[in-house]
Amino acid sequence: MIGIIHGRWCCLPLAFAFYLRRATLALRSVRIRGRALTFETKFTQAVRLIQSFAGVFPRAPILVVIDSWFRNNGFLKPLRRALGSRAHLLSRLRVNAVLHGLPVAVPGRAGRPRKYGERLGSVKAMQVALRATARTYSLNLFGRVCDVVAAEQVVMLKTLRCQVRVVWVYRRTQWIALVTTDLTLSVSQVIEIYGARWRIEAGFREIKQEIGSAQTQTRNPDAVTNHLHFCMVATTITWIYAASLEQARARRYAAARRTEYAFADLRRSRPRHPKFPHRYSHGAGRLRKTRNFSEENAGAKSCGHSRSPPARYRRLNRSSPSLPGTAAKPACSPCGNCPATKSWHVRSCGPRTGIRQSCRGRTMPKRSSPPAPRSRRDSPSAPG
């Protein structure tokens, strides 16, 4: 589902379905809970997902923004059979599609009335004739306001077997044609809504990269489905949080002719509990915890090094008989990064990053004595 939040188009993922080919299912190699799957076409899957979503809004009109592959009566007919006349399509029209005028009733003529009017020609031929009647519209497209030259006409389309509104959008050297079955939409609405279709592709990037759905290592069908559902819920909740804000967040990273906020700005601006002021960020496929020690480092200069992180980050904060040299001298600062404790300070400052986590990337001092031999062959006392 796409919508506008603080003047920006966004994509809220609500449902998904896996498409498996008929040849793959014929081998009966894919099973869920011991049951073989049945084949479903892409039209059937799309109608099923839209019908489940439309059941939550039983009276609201449903406008489906699709690409040109779904734009035919094979998709519109089952969709309207399930939802009725409140279901409409918005898509791009092919250049070789043939358009017909509206049927005109002839009084006194016997037989059934005509379904289609006279043949107007192809979309490519009509764009030349309608260019003289085109108007300029000021629209919000791709995050900025721009002027668009467009023309429109209501015609009959045989592939959909109904009246449609066709909008020709003229660029400097190219043009495109958009078609919708909702005749109540204006030219500006048709262009802006179809331009927001790119947010669906951006929504895929948000789920995969920002939330981390592409980092899963599960192979069980139920585990993969649950993981994707959680990622989609996290993305939707983030956009719901953005809608609850009084004003949009400022963009953190500047871009050419882009002033609207990004999805990453919303994740960084979420409220935090005063007892848990830690920041959580996604990276390398897992949720890692970081903390800012700038305030604590201001008063810790006893030995020229930074203070240590909290106790839960330290594996070893006392002398240990298993480590040689640890009982010789105690640490002169909380972090233990002192030449007197050079033999154990690496393990005392974090589970993985070692001294880099507490001492801001400072180099580890060299050992004053050579390391212990690893085997009897390396030992000087071993027989030659």
C-alpha cells in the first residue's frame, strides 16, 4: 500500500506470496508440513492478496497500481468478481494498443447497441494529434515539484472491455501513456499516483537493506515466512510512527534536489526509554548495540586512555591466574590499558572488538617479554 506521510510518498508492505512454477511443483519436491503445494497463477495470487486486504476496508475504493503485464481483462475480471465495481486499475499503456471511441446510440436501429465506437487508432498515432491540446500541470514527482505537459481523453479499450481514461505525458524527446479505469481521477492524480509506483521498488530496498530481510539464513518455509512477516511489520510500524509525528524529520544526508526525509532518518529518530539510552542499528545481518562514551571520556584521563565500557561488555576485569603477568600490577585506570597490564588488557575491553571498543582505536602496546612458547619444539629448553 502506498500513501503520503508529511508530503512524501511511502510504501507500507502488508502481504506477500511466493510464486512457484508449474514445472517445479509437478516434481513434488516442494512440500510444507508434508503437503504438496498446488499451482497458482500470478493473477490468482494477486487477486487473493488484494481481496484479503480489501476485506479490512469493505466500503473504500481500491485502486491497484500495476505494470503493463497485468493490464488485461484476465486480471480485472476476477478482481471485479471478488470486489465489485469499487476495484480499479492504473497502469502504463502499450504504444501499439488500439483505442476506440465511445459508442453512440442510433435511434430506430434494430439489434443490440454497439459496445465500441469508431476506431481512433493506436496510442502512438493519437499522441501526435493530441499534442496540440496538451496542458501544463505543476505536480509533485519524485520528491520535488515540476511542470508536466499532458493530454487526456476518455476512450474504449478492448483488452479491458470498459471505458478508460488515457493520459499522454510528454517529455522533451519521449512520451508515455497511462490508463486508468477510475474516471473520477484527474490528470494530476493519475500522473502523481503512477509516479509514486517507484516507492514500491524503494520499499523493497527498505525491507532488504534497512530492516535486514536479505540477511536471513533460514531454509524452513515457515521460518522464511515468519521472518518476512516480521520485517514487513517493522517497516509498517516505522511509517506509522512517522505519521504520528507533528512534523517531518530533517534529512541527514544531503542530496541533489532532494529535501524530503528518508526511511533511515525515521529509524534514527525513534523515542528511547530513559533507562535504556542505547542505540540499536542493523549491520552484518544482526542487531548490534553501540553506546556513546563521549561524556564518560571527558573525566577519565588518569593514564591517558579512555574509560572502559559497562561491566556487561567486559569479559575479564580482574587478575586471573590463567593469564601470565596479570597479578604483577593492578590497572591504574578503569580500562586497564596501561603498560603495567599489557598482558591482559586486550581481553578486558569487550567481547569481540577488544581494545578498539574502549580506547577509540589506539594501538596495543608491545609486550615487554616474549610470548610463551606454543609447543615443545619452539621452547628453548626442549632437547635439540
